[in-house]
Amino acid sequence: MSELLTGAQIICRTLVDAGVDVLFGYPGGAIMPFYDALHGDAGLRHILVRHEQAAAHAADGYARAGNRVGVCIATSGPGATNLVTGLATAHMDGSPVLAVTGQVGRPMLGRDAFQETDVVGVTMPVTKYNVLVRDVEDLADDLRTALAIAMEGRPGPVLVDVPKDVQNQKAEYRVSGVRDLGSGKPRHQAPDTRHLEEAIQQTAQLIAAAERPIMMIGRGVIVSGAYDAVRSLAERTGMPVITTLLGISAFPQAHELHLGMPGMHGEVHINKAIQAADLIVGIGLRFDDRVTGNTATFAPRAKIVHIDIDAAAIGRTVPVAVGLAGDARSVVERLLAAVAPRDCLPWRAEIRNLMHPREEVFSGGLSPEVILSTLAEVTGGRGTIVSDVGQHQMWVAQRYPFQRPNTHITSGGLGAMGFAVPAAMGVRLARPNEPVWAISGDGGFQMNMAEIATMVQEGIEVKLAIFNNGYLGMVRQWQQFFHGGRYSNTPIWSPDYVKLAAAYGIAGWRVKQASEVADALRQANQTPGPTLVELVIEQEANVFPMIVPGGSLSEPLEAAPV
């Protein structure tokens, strides 16, 4: 069947036929025909954000929480360029986002027309695929291709740039028969390697022979839905499990084999275990520099097995003994069938002996540990935590007790401040029946706090927690440690957040004492609609432990250098 539609209508129909139901965007001149096609019953819910960067972050949050493509819309020029930070975030963290942008009409291309920007050129480094649609006959297929590429292999962002006159052209729309490209169950595709079975057997032998093996898992476990397979592999082999920042919640933290997060702000005993290990089985991670520290000194005694769906990532950062290119779930299930049972009890006891109580350095004021443990009690472990970037992000990663898969969402690779508030909107729309908390610092929160208006207008119930210490905390910490305590442009003024909440018509609380935390968080969690809690923490609290940038995991800072 086919029917005659405008290009703008074709965009709508293609998205609906692919299973897309929510869009995040902001209208403008070059994308106006599409917005006209949205008017009425187009089968798509559009969320009007207050800034295009927020549209991209919200689509990203929606994609991560829903395991489907998140879609954002922007006009040409500044509208399209405002998406770049969000697309780069999705690219670094492997999140499937489709950006549809308006472009000036084809006759005006290359003439520096009003709001003309080569968005395909601008976004090429931070997308898996992008295309300028030059003919309405290609539009539906270009969109379908983009949706498919966003989800295949390592997920990531894609962009389709549509000139205004193409949106107004008419063409026959044909249903391709492809539905649900943009949604569905976790991907589970067969590994693509000629020597997989040989690599599986080699890995099984390495695990059997290792005295100090460790499993290190990242976001690839979440994307592939490999939770059960990874847990079974850990339990069958006795290997302790380390989760990267983006791998947090991929393994239950209460499990006896769970260790925690490694790297720059990883616990000392975890980094010491890495340095003592003779085998590391890495699953679905990039061996990022924040994980490895100085790669020349990373895990000096260990052979490394790297399982990743992106063959180009294997061996790119650290040398590997065995590389297995394929979907994490498929590879781990095959490995599970090949490994012999063992318990690694002496090694696990050795790691326990490396542990020592954390020495808190908070001076008696409101501490992040109190806040996060109370939040876990208030929510009962239900809900998703979306953290921004900075000190609070590391405190969440270190201290919040995640027990359910994919309930920790943050900007890892790019480290984009301003991520949490809009991303949490996307998470809430993907998970409408459970609490969603956006945790921000006072700096990152002010970058996208205008999205409270979006929450109010669109009825999106996000709970907002602001760690307010009056500084750009992580930068201040580095200035304290490595720049002689010269706090250059890190003190930051904030508005009265309770009054700000009232101005937006939502409930707000300010907490200064530990005794006030439980009541404020409970009320915020139970009050319908968006709510805000300002948490006034110690101004110069620091995140410990810490590895000096470029330093070795063997040389942690556990207190401020003298």
C-alpha cells in the first residue's frame, strides 16, 4: 500500500511505523513543516524542551532507560548545533539517539543563508551515521537506515538533516514492513568472529589457570541484557566483579562477589586488586583512562581478555591476550558453557584483607553519605538515579546501593555537566511507573534548570536533588590539590532554590542538617509532580580516594596532599 504524503508527513509516519512514540524538540523556521505535520493526531507525543541540548539529553535518557531509540528534533543553524553536546554524550556512552534537523531549502545550500549550518559536517565525529536528504523519495529509507544503525552493534547517535523544501515535497509513502526498529527487547545478536570457539576455549583455560582472576564489566552488559549470564559466570568461576562507572547496576551490589568501581575514584582495595590480578576478563567496557590510570602501569601482572561488540575497541587502550568480538550476552553464555566450576576463595580472602574502613573527612555537616543512604531508604531501592557530572556523581557511584539493573544513568565518557535534569525527563517517560531522581551539583543544575518548566508543562514527574556547596566542586578539588589552593573562578553563586521551585509552581525544600534529610526526601518522593530538594553540604568536601591524573592505580590519594 502507498499514499501521497509530504516529506514532513513522511517523517511522522516513518517514526510511528518504527515504533517511536515520544519526541523531544524545539521548533524553528527550517523544521516548521514537520511541526505542522505534528499538529493534530500524528501518533507522536512531542515534549517541548527549553533548549535543544536538553532535547538531546532527554532523548538519551529515554534511550538508556527504555533500551530503544530516543528521538530529538531541532531546526537548522543554532537549533542543530545546540544538539552537539547531547549527541557527543550519546556517542561516548553508546546510546541510540536519532536527531532529525531542519535545514535551509536546497536552492540556498552553500550560500550562508539565514540559520544555515553544515550540520552533517559538524556532527560527523560524534554520530555513527548522518545524512543530508536531497530528495523526498529517499527520506523514509534514510530514516529507516538511521534507526537501524542507531541500534545495531554498539548503539550510538545518528542524524538526518532534512531541507525545508524536501519537507514540503510530496511523494508516495510505502510501508516497508519494518516495524519496531526503534524499540524492543535487548539486542541479542550472534558474535561475528571466525575464531570465536578457539577464543572461548582459550579464555576458559586462562580462567581455570588463574590464581587471581577478576571480572570487570561495563555498559555493554546493560545494553545486551547480559545480567543473568554475567552473574552466572561470576558464580560458576568465583571471580570477583568490578563495575565501571557506566557498568554500575549491571551486577547486584549486595552480591558477595561484587567489589565496586575501579579507577580514579575507585576504592583503594579495588585498585590494589587490579594491580595484583593475574587475569582480567573485561566485558563490555572501553578500558577508559579514568579506569586504568596510567596504562603503562595498569594491571602489570594480568593477562587481559576483552569481550566487546566493537572489534575496533579490543586492544585499543590496553594490550589483550584474547579478544572476543561479539554481543556480551551471546559471548558470555558460550563462555559459561566452557568454564569449569571453581570458587577462588583464597583470592577473595586476599582482597578482603586489602580492605580498610573509609576515613570520612566531612566535618560534621551534611554529608553525601547520609544523603544517599537516606534516599535509598526513602525510595526503598525502587526507581532510577540520574546523576550529573562532578563530585556528587562520584559520591553517588561510590555510595548509593544499586540493586536493580540499569538504574544508574550518568554521562560517563563525555562528562557533560547539565545532563541529569533533562536526561531524567527522558528516563521518567520511559519508566512512568517508578520514581526518577535527578541528582546534580549547584553548577550543573544551573546549566539546564529551565527544564523544570518543561516538566511542569508536560506533566513529567522528576524529583530533583541539588548538592549545593557553593563551588564547582570537582574543579575546586583539583585546584586545591594541584594548583596551590588557588580557587580561580570556581566559587559559584546560586539563586534561592526553594523560591525558584515556587516560581515554577513546584514544591521545594532546603536541608542543612542531617536530621532534616529523611523528612525532606520523603516528602519530595511522595508529593505528586516534580519536586526539588536543595542539600547544603560542606563547602570544601572532597571525593576520596583519588588517583592523580596520569598516575598509577597503585598510588592513591586518601587525603588532601600537604
